[in-house]
Amino acid sequence: MRSFLNKDADCVAVAETVARRDRVGFMELYFIVVIQRGRDSTLRILRGGFFPIALGDDENRTGLGELDGGAKTGHTRSDYKKVRFQSRWVWIQVHMVQRKVMATFSVRTPAHQYDCVVARGCVAQLADRIPDKSGNVFVVTTEDVWDLHGRKIEQSLGSRSFHALFFPGGEERKRMVEVEILAEQMVELGADRSSIVVSFGGGIVGDLAGFLAAIFMRGISVIQVPTTLLAQVDAAIGGKTGANLVSGKNLIGAFHQPLAVLIDPDLLTTLTPREYRAGLYEVVKCGIIRSPRLFGIMHNQPHQVLARDPATVEEIVAQSVRIKAEVVTADEKESGLRRILNFGHTLGHALEAETRYAHLLHGEAVAFGMRAATHLGWSLGTCPEPDARAILESIGAYGKIPPLTHIRAENLVARLGSDKKTIQGKVHFVLPKHIGETEIRSGIDGAAILAATGQALAELA
Ligand SMILES: NC(=O)c1ccc[n+]([C@@H]2O[C@H](COP(=O)([O-])OP(=O)(O)OC[C@H]3O[C@@H](n4cnc5c(N)ncnc54)[C@H](O)[C@@H]3O)[C@@H](O)[C@H]2O)c1
Ligand SMILES: [Zn+2]
């Protein structure tokens, strides 16, 4: 089967028996057309078409020509076709099976290029992603994640020895001192410049383990294996690493691109509903800033999304990863396009700071910030009313965030000047233009910001 499923064998006519459909395995984003003979579960390959398809908004451009029904992730479709078979025309039932076993998105920066793999079960690839020349492997994780999913890492690494290093977790522990503690443990365990860090956890572990790798012996490799939705669609991609200072979040850090990012949506089944929903707001954000198609899924199918339907989760994660990978590729260090990822973050960060990082999860604060930015765009005329309403509805579809009755709009607006994203004292807002596109504005009238903030607060009261 493997040899047949070879990219070089483009559109070949083959008659090869496959035992069962579920054995049609390991195709990376390729279609295969099979004929089913009556009730016989045996499948016979009529024609294999090998088309790399982008899991993006333009995915309909590829497919199998006449058979292409605009397949979607996990889509299986059958149709009747008249084909010539042994000199006779016969009607056959044709199944178009799109087995997206693995979607891979590439991040390219001037100095690095790496894969972000999105696939259920892809933790199993970890061993293959560690270069042969690597020395000791250090898996940085938290106890909760290790208890739930550590076995998958152990299974992947097999006989290869590794050290699991435990970090206590929590935003208040995302500090330099913890990086030092981990680095000391590594030295004691014989780490050297050839050692490799595997980050296995949510965004906090990812940021901290990435930072550890960035500065340990002036930089060693890291593979990111994110385990929360927020980390899978955002934090693990793009090479931003860091820790908090007493005076502010993420005020110390480095850009350190990983060797690879392995994104396994199956890991998300154990997330608490609140953590999962917090990540969903970042997915909604990706749709708003860059993809009407992703926005459409989030807007129209909240039930499947909230029920964690596996194919839907895989699709929304993959599309978000594609967007983040594209944006980071275009602008590694956030001087241009990458700033669109901050949609909802200007006032979101202000709210996180105002609530001392204790009341809300990051994604929840972003949900608030997106509401405020949408009201602002609507009032300034950058965003038409139907789009603004659709955005507000989509954010609302993912549940309530903790009450904000004690928060005053004036206090949030007063915090804007001290945001890390402020450039030379100017507050920049990412405003929606319509679904899929944003614009960046600075110098916005304070009264308009205050009014939009007040509206967002009132909606969430
Ligand atoms: N580097 C970046 O570009 C970037 C972008 C966005 C956010 N961040 C950072 O990410 C951090 C937030 O990350 P987060 O939201 O993932 O929080 P987190 O890392 O604290 O994880 C949330 C909780 O879920 C637990 N958990 C993780 N995986 C789990 C799983 N599969 N099942 C059950 N429980 C699991 C964690 O142990 C933790 O208790 C912040 O510090 C933020 O600054 C970084
Ligand atoms: Zn964010």
C-alpha cells in the first residue's frame, strides 16, 4: 500500500486490492478514489489521484476534477460514475475518500524553516523529529499533563532515554527563577550543547521551555508539543518565548524558533471546558482576521465545536495553525502583518492586568477585547454593521466569560498607554474591516475607545 501511495505515481490506473477501507492509510492530504463492489467490503482502487491540497480557503481548487465535490476535512463522498471497464461501460459507485491523516504547515523565517504538523496522534512522531545527532532529550512538562498524556511521549521515544523535568505551572511561576531551576537540573543530568528540549504542555510551559532552550548554553533546539487549544493554535508557533517580570507579563524573552511543532488535537479531549472555550476565542480571532471560511465554521457550527467533534476540532485547529504559520512567515518579529494577531489583545491585555491575571483566562480577556475592538470599528465606520453583529454573535456563541461588573471602562483605557505593544506612546488598535480582514489604526479619539469599552463591558455584565 505504501508503495502505491507514492506522490510520484501521479494519476495512475491501478487495480490493486485493498483489504478494508480503514487500511487505506497514511495519505497526507491526498485523495484516493476507490470502487466498492456491492456489499463486498473489499475495495479496489480504480484511480489514485495525488494532489497536495492546501487546507485553506482555496482548497476547492484541487481535487479530482470531475469527481471533486469540494471535499472537506474527513469528508467521504460517494457518487455514481460511468466508466469504461474491460471494454464495457459500467456504472460504478465511486467513493471519494479524503483521508487527511496529516496536515503540515511550514513556517519560514529568514534563519529557519520548520513544520507545524496537525494530526490526531502525531505525538507518535516525536522520536522521528529528533535529529540523530541530538544528545540528551529533556521533556519539560507539568505533572497534570504528564499524568494524562505522558505515556504517549514515552511510547514515541521508545527505547531512547530521556529526562522528564517538571515545572509547577501557573502564570505566577512563569518566572526566570523557574528557568534557572530547570537549567540547573539539566546541567546535573549531563546536558550539553547537543541536548534538546521538548516542551509538552500549555502555553506557559511552551513559553518557559522555549525560553530555557533559547538561553541554555546560548541556545539549544526545542520541539514544541502543545497540549492546550490556545498553545496549539497560537503560543507554540512563531518562536516567541519568555517569562514574566513582577512589573509585567512576558517582559523578558527571546525569539527562538522550534525545530518542529507537533499539534495533536486528541490531547484536547482532557482540557476543562473553560480552558477549551478560552482557546476557541483565539480560533474565532483567526477567522475574523484572516479567514471567512474558518469564521463560518465557528459562527455556524458552535455545537460541533463545543462538543469537540474530532473532525471539526482538527479542522479548526489546522486552519488556525495555517493562518498563524502564514502570518509568522510573512513577519517573524511583529513589525507588520503579525500585528493583526493582536486583534482583541489591546484591551484584552488591559483587562488581564486590571484583574491581576487572576480573574480571567487569556482567551477570555481576548474575547472581551475583540468585543470592544468590534464596537470601536463599528462606531468608527471601519466595520459594517452586519459583520460587526456576526462577530459579536460568534464570540457570544462560546459562552459567558466571568462577570466584569466590578471593572470600570476608564481604568482599562487608562492602562492602554503602558501596554507592551504600545509603540513610542502610541496605542495601536487592530480593527475589523469585514470578516477576514482588519486594519491597524493609531491616534483614535479617547472618547470613542471609552465608549466601545463601556459597550463591551455592558454586554458582559
Ligand atoms: N508565545 C506566544 O506567542 C504566546 C501566544 C499566546 C499566549 N502565550 C502564553 O501562553 C500562556 C497561556 O497558555 P495556556 O492558555 O495554554 O495556559 P496553561 O499553559 O496554563 O494551561 C492551562 C491549564 O491546562 C492544563 N493542561 C494543559 N494541557 C492539558 C490537557 N491536554 N488536558 C488537561 N489539562 C491540560 C495546564 O496544566 C494548565 O493547568 C500565557 O502565559 C501566555 O502569555 C504565548
Ligand atoms: Zn492571545
